[in-house]
Amino acid sequence: MALNQNIIDSFRKAFESDCIQLIVGAYRLAMQEKKYQLNWMENDFSELLGSYVNESELSLKKGVTCKTENKILRKENTLQKGFADKLPRIDFIYSKHWRSQRFECFMEAKRIKETDSGLKRAYIDEGMDRFVSSKYPLGCMLGYLIDGAINETIIGINSLLVKDTRHSETLNEKTLELHHAYYESSHNNIGVLKHLIFDFTSSS
């Protein structure tokens, strides 16, 4: 018997909340153990957080598995020789099986600095826009702050969006019980994109 769409949507929303709880928990553990370095590359941070997610008791309890740097094959992809090498890679894919269905949650991460316009531009062009263009299925953005202050960095990202005449797509601070640095941006074709900013600068 097919599941009611409302039930599926409700489960998917709860699953996304579980995934956010898992990645926030991994960030908190990273801040406690401080095994990272601020000169790390984006994938270094992601691998550390991904390992913490999969090692957590909560991931076992929830039946959630996290994979990092995973390719995404979409139905619309053209399957010709060499297609696999051209598939986009997303930083995090979470998966869970429930009632003969597989649910997935997607997260893309980018390093950001308050004084680095190049990284802030990459956050938009190589992060947000991969969701906005539907290159990636709708998910969440993660910002790894490695220098400066969160508020000023977000102001810088928003300034670039305004410069691109994307005023309605700027990041707006919202309340999230699990994590204080939480923002949302609105986009005509995909709706709301969630942003979690992880401040790693307190290790310095």
C-alpha cells in the first residue's frame, strides 16, 4: 500500500531535522576536541564532521548514514561514455530507509572568511547556486567560518547578492533551537534554502 504524500512529506521534514541535529552535534564535538586546523581545506572539515556524524549514537538510533564527497546521478543526466566523471559531487548525503522507501538529505559546504571576497563569492556561485539551479537536490548550505565574525561575513555575502541584483535572495537570520548561527534565503524556483554557519575561529 502506497504511503500518503502528507505522511511522506512529514517524515522527510523530520528526517531533515535529524540530519541538521547530527551535523550540529558533529560541529560541537569538533569544537570540543579541536583536532582541526584553520588552514584546512573544505573537504578536510567535511571529512572530520562526517566521521563524527557516523560515529554518534544518535546516527545509530535514527538509522542515518552519512557519506561525504558523493556523486549525484539524476534522471535527467545523459548516460554516455565518461558521464560518471562529469557528475557533480556534493559534500554530504544522508540516507535512511523507512517503509520500503529511501530518504536522502543533501548539504554543501564552503569555507568563508570575513575579509575574503573570493570565498564569499564561491559560497554563492559554487554553493548556493548549485541548489538554486537544481544541479543539486534541495538541501542545506554549511559555511565553515575560518576567519572573522559571522555577522560581518554574512553582510559581505549579502552585499554580493545585492550587487548581482538578487536582493530577494539574501540570507536572513532565523531562530533555530539547535544552532544559533542559522539563516534562510528565498528563491523563486526552489523556495527556502537553509544555511548553517559553523564558527571554527575560537580555536585560534
